[in-house]
Amino acid sequence: MAEETVTATETVAESVVAAAVVAGESLPEPKIDEHGRTYATGKRKDAVARVWIKPGGGLLVINGRDAETYFARPVLRMILAQPFQMTGRMREYDTKCTVKGGGLSGQAGAVRHGISKALALREPGLRPLLKKAGMLTRDARVVERKKYGKAKARRSFQFSKR
């Protein structure tokens, strides 16, 4: 079942590239540095992730630790794998990232955003697929600020009539 999904996403990505070529549109040039890496920045809540991807065996290193150690919860690791699963590129790229700020959930979202942007820069044909899935959009929801005269952002202090 999982293999069928991978082949389906691969064919979708290939068909998007083929449609662009048939329509006569030229895809943008891939952005690759002198070390063979592609860089992108991802953001979510207060977290900022700097992500580098390069061809490899699927190694994922976050702040010097592997993903299983840094993100112990399976849900957070699933969030990290979404861009690769969607594009059918599981175990094709080594990913190295540094992430700062926020909590673990925000950091996982920031890394996912950075991986998606790096994939779109490295393989421009994947951009429509990632964009349609909402992976390239920066989730702008942040914590609301606390107002004066309030206990929290909106919560009031308990009212006492007497």
C-alpha cells in the first residue's frame, strides 16, 4: 500500500513537470550551492529553522542530533516526513537543519516548512504539488499578546459584586 502511494506521488510530480514542458513553460533553474546543497528558511510560531538538503540516503540531523532523538513524539516525526512523502522523495536527500525558538511543535512545523521550500528550490517541478498541499505557506498564527487589565490575552479577572 505504501509503495503504491509513493509511485502515485512520483507520477503526479512527473506529470506536473511534463505538463509544464508541453505548455512551453520553462522551469526556473535549481538553486544549488558549490557544496551541492540547497538552503531554505522555514518559520512557524516563534520557531525559525535553517535547512540544507543534499542528495543522500535520507539522514535527518537537527541541531546536531538525529530526528528520532530531537523529536521523540511520532507525530512530530510524521510532520517532518510529509514533504518527502508527498513528493515521493523518501530517503533521497540528507537534511541538516538548525532550529531556534518556540516549542517542539513549532520547531517541527518550521523544519517542515524549510524542507518544503528547499525541495521546491532544488526541483522546481515539485512546487505546484507542494503549494497545493499548503506546505509552502507560512502558517502566520502566533500567540496573542497579553493586554493590560486582563489576566491573559482575553481572560478577565474574576468579578466580585461585593
